[in-house]
Amino acid sequence: MKRTLTVIAAAAALLATSLVMAASATTSGEVRRIDAAAGKITIKHGAISNLDLPAMTLVFHVADPAMLQNVKPGDKVRFAADKINGQYTITALER
């Protein structure tokens, strides 16, 4: 039963991420650094149209620190970001 609930929770999280990615402008990039304690990730990315950002390397906050558990420096990722409370924040992240 516990395993079934874990699988259902993982599927729900994946679906939620997919829905956010579909609804938001996404871009791709490469993870350069992770600071899990601070809830931050550094990504070398392409242009982010909804934030009017050109391609660059930038430190982002993450909306959910759990996003950082499955990525490591060097990983290629797709992500959606927004400016929340004045900080560039990743709202969805997938490898």
C-alpha cells in the first residue's frame, strides 16, 4: 500500500510539473551549481522570453527545494521560471 501511494504521488508530481511546463514559457539549460541548503540552482540557459532575459548563466531560487534532488551539475534541463517576490524563481524543472 505504501509503495502504491509513493508511485501515485510521484505520478501526480510529474503531471503537475508537465502542466506547469505546458502553461509557462520554458527554456533549456545546463546545471552549473546547486546550493540545496539555500534552495538555489545556477543554470547556463537560453533566452527566457517571459522574463526578457537573454542567454546567460544565472542563479535561480526554486519554488520547491525537492526539485533539486534529481539534478546535478552538468545535467541538461528544461525549466519554467518567473519573478516571484523580486527573485528569479524556477517553478518547474525536468531533466
